Amino acid sequence: MGHRPRKRFGQNFLVDRTIARRIVDAVNPQPADHIVEIGPGEGAITALFLERISHLAAVEIDRDLAAELRSRFNPAQLTLCEGDALQFDFASLSTQLHGPLRVVGNLPYNISTPLLFHLAEFAAHCVDLHFMLQQEVVARMVATPSSPEYGRLSVMLQVRYAMERLFGVPPESFRPVPKVQSAVVRLRPLTLAERTALGVPRDAAVFASVVNAAFSMRRKTLRNALASMIDAPAMERLGVDPGLRPENLSVKDYAVIADAVAGCG
Ligand code: SAM
């Protein structure tokens, strides 16, 4: 295909077939799976999936690419949803396909964080998610407390998913060649038992505001960063040292604080 890559849609097409195969191998699609690809682009991964399973759904924003995909794959093979994945209702797609989704994608890097947050709302409708992302974003997703990469993205995703970095991908694997290294990551929604063990926050909105407030003042101690929400003695009663910094707290610590702030601690 002779498509001219559009920067505004984060188009870096995967041209290394070995990497494309490794992604499909990592997903290991089965005939009964409901695979949905975000941003199929020129179909590098799409075509490989369709060698192994008979049907796939995809969400693509670029009209020209959508038209090319429609002429290449028939509707029985590819259900193509033309539109913005950031606005897409993955729950409706899951209902339409009669089963939970397996989401895959070489994601547009310019919208990767908002897309991860949007998809987190549909975690209950997903079996798993496999993404190619900027390596630095993957490092933040899987980071452990007290490491430099640990932050809002780590906490907000780790409260919902078990995540694993699978392998790195060099810039030469794409056209055009990006300035950054990439990596493939697997996200698996935590089971109810896993979430309970972690101390799932009772109020997701309060949890998000506590995490936001903490990491917007990363250099301050918790005593100062969370002053408008909870005082130091209350934190101490929860077993959290208010002299620590936001990056020192585990996901469970944040859940405990959020429950106290929400009045259900
Ligand atoms: N999957 C292809 C590959 O591996 O070569 C293309 C990957 S390219 C990094 C990102 C793709 O996502 C492009 O096809 C782009 O048009 C599409 N895209 C960008 N923003 C999008 C959005 N908001 N919703 C859906 N697709 C989007």
C-alpha cells in the first residue's frame, strides 16, 4: 500500500514481519476469541491474525486506510469500525460479539495514555490486551513503588491489571522510523479475588482524585500533597507514614487512603 503516513494519527507502520509474528504469537488467538485491533493501519498485524482466525474487529480513525482495509478484507473477515478509539464503546462491541474482547494494537503513541485510561473503563469486558507502546510508557506501566518510573499511570493501571513487558522493538521496525524505542506489553484484568486481596478501592472516582493529587506534587511529602483531602494523624492511623513521598506508596496504600477519604475506610 502506498499510504503516506499521517503524523497527527501517530502513524508509524510496522514493517518488520518477524516482530508482527511475535505479537500474534504472544496473543495466541483461538477460533472462539473476539479479537479487536485498535488502529489496524495498513493491516500488518491484521493480515497475520486472519491467517489464524476467521474473523476480527478493528477500530480505525483514518478514512483512507479504512477504505483500503475494506477493499482488502471482506466484511465476514473484518468488522471495521471507522472512528476514534478514544470515543469507542468497547462494551457495546463485546455485547454485539457475544463475548469478552481480546484487544490488540500497535497504538498511536500520541494518544497512548488517554487511550489506556479509556480502555481501563472496559476492563470487565476484556480477557486481555496486548499493545505496542513507547518503551518508556511500558516502563511506567509496570514500575514498582520507589522506582523513578513509578507514578500515576502505574497506580491507575496496576489497580486493574496484572501487566507484563514481553519484548522490546527497535525503531527500524517501523515506517517512518520513530525517534523512540518501543515495547510490547500484556495487560490482564485482575480477577475479583486478586482485586479484593489488593484492597480494591470502593470509590473509583475518589481513588483517581487521591492518586492525581499525590502525583501532581511528586516532590512533596504526602502530608503536604494530600493536605486538602486527609490530615497527617488520619494517615498515621491508616498505617501510612505522612513523611513519605507519593512514589513510595503501594497501590494498596492508595486504596486504603482513598477509602478513608471517601468515608468508608
Ligand atoms: N497497526 C498498524 C501497524 O502496526 O502497522 C498501524 C499502527 S500506527 C502506530 C497507529 C494506527 O492507529 C494508525 O493506523 C492510525 O491511523 C490509527 N489511529 C490513530 N489514532 C486513532 C484513534 N484515535 N482511533 C483509532 N485509530 C487511530
